[in-house]
Amino acid sequence: MIPPRLTSSPAATFVFFVLLNCIIYSLGLNSEYILDAHVVVEQNPVIQQPELIKTVWSRDFFDAFKASAAKGSDPASGATAENLGYYRPLVHLSLALNAQLTGLAPWGFRVVNVLIHAANAWLIYYLLWLIFQQRSLALIAGLLFSVLPTNEWAVNYISGRADLLQTFFSLACLIGFWRYGSAGTNPAWFLFIILGFTAALLSREASLLLPLFAGCLSMVHPATINHRRIKLGLIALFLLALSYYLFRLNFYPIIRDPQLHHLSLKALADWLLLSLEYNMRFLFPWTMFSLAWQIPGVHHVLILIGLTLLGAGSYRVWAIKPTLTDARKALILGWLWLMIGSLSLFITRRMLMKIGPYLSEHFLYFSSLGLVLILATILVHLQSRWQKIFFSLLLIYFTGATVWSNAHWTTEQHLLGRVAQKESRPSIAFEQLLMKYNDDRDAVQSMIDRQQSPAKKSLWIKRLGNIYHAQGDYIQANKYLEQAVEFNPENFEARVELAVCELETGKIDEGLKGLEDVVTHDPENIDGYRLLGEAHYRQGEYSKAIQYLEKAVYLSPFDVSILQYLAMSYLLDHQKDKYQQVMDTLFKKRYNMKRILVFFAEELYAHRFYDQAIYLVETNQPSLVQEDQAQAVLGWAYLSKGDVGKARQMFDYVLSHNATHPLAQEGRQALTKLGL
């Protein structure tokens, strides 16, 4: 049977889902890089450098992250990545193309995530309409999927792109499977099945379960099913899954720790409890569930309430409406979907126990289709008055929880603080908060004393050195940074910071030697090349500065600070054409324009390019009208050119609303001394 046309425009429905998700997720769009996105995206040369994009087909998705674990530069990396293989070239590729399209600003990656999430909601709507021919059921399911609170981790978490793409390609594959198995449809849908499943496998390892999901769809196929095609489709999926598993086993093993898939009664019990708790997150997401976490036994009560609600609703539809065959099929499909989705938790159970429940709800993304199908079926078949009331309350609850959860993503510090606050034991969120934002030296010392691994001990010793460095105590900073290097010579972050301390205390030769040693042993160390370039620039050695900055910009072509110093080095090395090329790049990409303009105004003036400094500030006055530093520099440039009137005007303008601005005060005093 060829499915009839949808009763409303598919394009209009898609636009509805896009607008809905853009509104719901708007609060999280402007947040900064968070968690592993720093390493996976921001500091990953493969994402930023077009020439390296082709290497995604031969890399582990978390190569850079696992390198952090090996070097002891991230407290969470060892817990989340060391025992599992992540061959996800399509995710890697999508992030690289994303960077080329929108630049390295975090909002660009999140906007694409939101659009993929909206597309997934529409695919769910279309798939369920194909299966059950009920537009209300399909629309409610897509709507619930859009606002489901657990899905916000996959959308806001940039690395959650893997879950988004896995779901996108899996749904496309299942749509192809359904259409291929329908009598009278084009057999070319078979190719759609193969391409969709292949893309899903190259997006996330959990896609290996897709043949089981397809098997569930075949169980609810109408009587007009083409049994031969269904069998061919299932055989193709299972053979492709087996081939992919063998490929991964030989080249990119999914599991490196045999204990992760060790079958025992305890392992089964752990998996069942974890599956039960995780599936209840659909109704009680981390922002809600964790409020009761610290009260013994309350979260078990919530799980019981959740099971009762779903069970009672399912029983009502099943027992009171026995003639509704499609409703029964929908409930069976939904419950089977949840159970199959829980199978992946058996492999990841130990990892999830390490990283905590709040950092891993994105694992539920694809299996959430089962939950929204169950809820949509219950809502569609409830009595009219109760249906409207319950559906309204559910939407308000889900939407409110999702929007509130998005508000946690303003900054990494805010998110980690909220997560750590809700956890009842020391967690990875607590450790990362202490590692990056909390300057409690006693707490850091306690972490040092607890570490058994030299790499981890080196990590926390380096953090103690960082704190002393930030407080200006260079003696203590050097002491602890040297200890960090002694415990782990591969801790290049400690080596870099030690070199920075030496440069800041006037030990130029020692600092330069330390940085050169870093880039020799770690040739992809962006900070090493950048700092070497800046140091030689400050020393007036522009040719050497260019040598290192060009290497840095090759590895990180979107880094504004590198491009700024490279442009000035070209100018001072009399390579004006290259200077202009870099300036065109900066202005074309339109990064943080105020920051860029102030930097060049200061540097051009400092190197006596007065005309260029004046031209730069004057032609960009609309952007710099509130930037007192740029206006004060403009005043000094006028004064250096002998235009006293304009100089006085600029100094007075700055001092009129910022009476303590030092550069403007110095300028006014200079005019007074000159009797002007």
C-alpha cells in the first residue's frame, strides 16, 4: 500500500518544529565552550584546518581528548574515554564543516545542533504518520520530542552532535525500511536503507542496535506488508551491522576493557537498575530529579511514581479500548523501543557510574522516541476533557524543565557549579570546577594527596602552581610547576605555564627555551607556537615571530590573538601584502571586532604608525564609540601628529564619563605640561 498524502504541508510542519526548537533553546545558544568541547572542537586542529579534514576517516573522534587523559591535562577525560572507541568520522566531518561555515564561535555549533534536533522531531512525526496514519499521534510525538528535557543535553552539548546525527540517519533508515516493505513502493528505497544505516554507524557506535529497532517496526507493519522485502531489508541490516562490527574489532575496537561487557549476575543487576533509573529521567530530568537526590529514598519514590503513571496510562488504553489495534501496536512498539535502547547502557554502565547521571542524559536521545510514542498514544486515546488537561500540564512541565535546564548553560562555570551543587558526592563536575575556577589551595592540595597516578598527581600539582601564578607568587608557582613536570614530563600544559612564568619574570632565554622544548616534543601544541610568536614579537624579532605564528595559525586558523600578532609581525617585517591579507581575513570573518580594533589601534600607535591608527579608529567609530581605550589611543595619535585640538577633544571625551582612565589622564597632563 502506498501511503496517502499528509493532510498538511510537510514543509509547514518542518518550519513549525524549527521555530519551536529555536525558541526553546534560545537561552543556551550564546553559552561558551563547555566540557570536552574545548578539546574536541576549540583546540582541535582537525576541526579548524581544511587540509586536515580528510584525516577524520582515520582518527578516533576523541583522539585529542584521550591525549589529554594520557598527559593528565583533564580530570574527566580518563573516566569518559579511556576504555571505549569512538570512530565517528561523520560527526568529526560535520563539526569541521560547521567551523568552516560559521567560524569557531560556540553559537554556530549550537545553532546547527538545534536545527538537527528540529529535523529529528520532524522525522519522528513523519515516521509515525507513515506507520499509524494518525496525524494527531505523530504531531504530539514530535512535539513532545522537541520539548523533552533529557534531550537538552544532546542539543546544548556540542559533542552531543553524535547523538543527533545517529538519530537523524537512523530515522531516515527506518523510514526507508518502512517504505521499502510497503507493497507497491519503489524498490529503490532499499538503497535508502543501506545509506542511512551506514551513515548512522559512522556517527555513533550505538547504531549497531538499529536492526533490532527495524525488527520491531516489521512487527507492526500492516497486512499489506511485502514479506520478502522485509526479510531482505532485515538481512541487509544485520549483515551490515556484523560487517561494521568486524571492521571496528580489527581497526577501531569499540570496547577495550573486557570487564565492560563481562556477563554476570551482578553486571545484569547493575544494568537493570541503571536502565530503570535512566529511563525515569524522561519524566524526572536531572534538574528535577537531583533536587530529591540528597534525600534518601526519595528518588526511588519518583521512579515508582513514573512507572505507575506510564503503566496506568498504558493499561487504560490497552484494557479499556481493546478494539484499538493500532493503539496497542503503538504501545508495544514504544515499550520495546525503550527496552532495546537500554541495551547500550550495558556497555557504558561503568562509564556512566563514573561521570554521573547529570552529564550523560544525552545517551537517552534516540531511545526517547519510545517514550514520546507511549505518551502520545495515551494522550490521543484519553477522554477529551482529561486529554486536554493532561496534555497541557505535560507540555508546560516538559517545556518549563527544558527552558530552565537551558538556563544552566550560560557559562561552563555556572553549569559545573549547578551540577556539583546537586550531587551528593565528589564528582567530575566538582573536580572540573576546582580545576578551572575554584582557587581553594587546600582543596587542591587534598586532591593532590588522593592521587595514585603520577599523571593525575601532576595535573593537580600544576593546578596549584596555576593558582600561585594567578596570585603573582612566582616563586611558589615555579616550584609547583616544576614538580608537575617532574611527575609527568608529558604534561605540556605545565611546561607552557612554567615558561610563561619565566617570561613574565624577565627570564626571557629560559622561557623561550622551555617553549621551544614544548613544540619540539608536542608539534601540535598551539599555545607553544602562539606564545613563542608573541614573545619574539615583543622582543622585536619579527621574522622569528612570523615563523612560529604561521605554525600556530595553521593549527588554529580561527584564533584571533594569533592572527592579530601575525598581522602586526608582517607589517613590521615589511610584508605589507601579507599584513593586508590577514587583516582582510579578520574583518571578513567579523570575529570580536571591538577587541580586534582596540588591539590594532594600540599596536599601530606603539610602533608609530600614527596615520594607520587614526584611520582605523576614525573609520570604525560606530563600533568604538564606547571603547575608551581606543578613543584615548586616537587622542595620542592626534597629539603625535601635532593636531592638538582633536587630541584635547578625544581626551576630554573619555574623561567626561571615565574620569580615572589612565591613558586619557596622561594625555591631558601632557597637554597641560606643554601649555596647550
